[in-house]
Amino acid sequence: MTTFDWVRHGQTQANVDQVFQGQLDTAATHLTVRGLQQAEQLAQALRAVKYDRVVSSPLHRARQTTAALTQVIPVVPEFDERLQEADYGQWSGQTYAAVSAEYAASFDPVTREVLPDELVNVGGESYLMIQRRVGQWLAEQVVDHPDDHVLVVSHGLTIKTLALLTLGAPATAALPEPSNTSVTRMTIDPATGRRYLRFYNVGTGNFN
């Protein structure tokens, strides 16, 4: 079995300000002091886990999180652009309050999540588009590293769409995005291609 532990990066200033980050890579999307502490705490929680590889999104907030993790986990990290956050198109850099006020119909009224196909309308990516690019990366890993335990540092909407893909679930806003530095584990059987979601959005204090 190939095992993937997906970690969402630590808190950023944009998270605090409720700004859509998408694929932005500016000072506002770097980790806060709290975000760095979250990454360090997660590193301590994961220190007893044996990882064969660490692969990260190349965006700075993911790199910062990865740097903290690999201070404790003795693996040289790799980076892949396919693990980036969703492209939020014209909404990138804008606040949730401003966007949701202007595009209220684009958001689920209960969860406040962006609906699966709405980002395409503003030049971004649908859930399916994210799943295709990250799913391609995932398939390559299973073929090339069938027995590895891989730590993957990525982003909220990216991890959420992969969880839906693993479950074979339709694109939906019902599943919330995982929290900063939470862990989501999935396993894939290389022989059958069957996918299993072992756990989702587990916080540092509950991980084992």
C-alpha cells in the first residue's frame, strides 16, 4: 500500500485576514508567528512516524511548513507545482467578505464554501480541474513508489478535493476544508487501485 499523509500549511496572515490566497505568493501569504509554531508542533507530533519521502507545494507558505517538518523528519523534501492551492482567479487577494457580498450565489449558504464550479467563472479552477492535476501526481507516486509512506504539504481546497476523490464522492461544498497543520491520511492499493480515506482533518493534539 502507498500511504499519503496530507498536511495543510500553517496559518498565514491572509488566513487571519480572511483573504483568498489561491496561488498568490506574497508577504501576506507567508506564515504568521502562530503558523510557524503550528508547524513546529506538528513536526514534534510526527517525529515518531517513519516517512520515506516528503513532497511539498512550492508556494512559500508550504515551503515554510515543510522546512519546520524536515528539521525533525530526516528526509530531503521534494517540490511539485501540481500540489499548489486552487487557482482562485480574479478573487485571489480579495477578502471573503467583499467577494461573498458581491457573489452570494457562488457560496454554500450553510458552510460558506465556494461551490464546486464557481471559480471557473472568475478565471480559476473547478474541483474537477484540481482533482485532475493532483490525481495525476498521485497516480505517478503509486506506480513509482508503491510501498512508500509519503508526507505531503499542500493546501486547504486541494486536500479537500483529493479527499472527495478518494471517497468517490461528488463535488460538494458539504465537506469543510481542513484546518491549518491538520493531517489527512489516505492509502492506495497499487494492485487494485482502491483508495481509502483513513482519517481527515486531524489536529496535532489528536494525531498518532
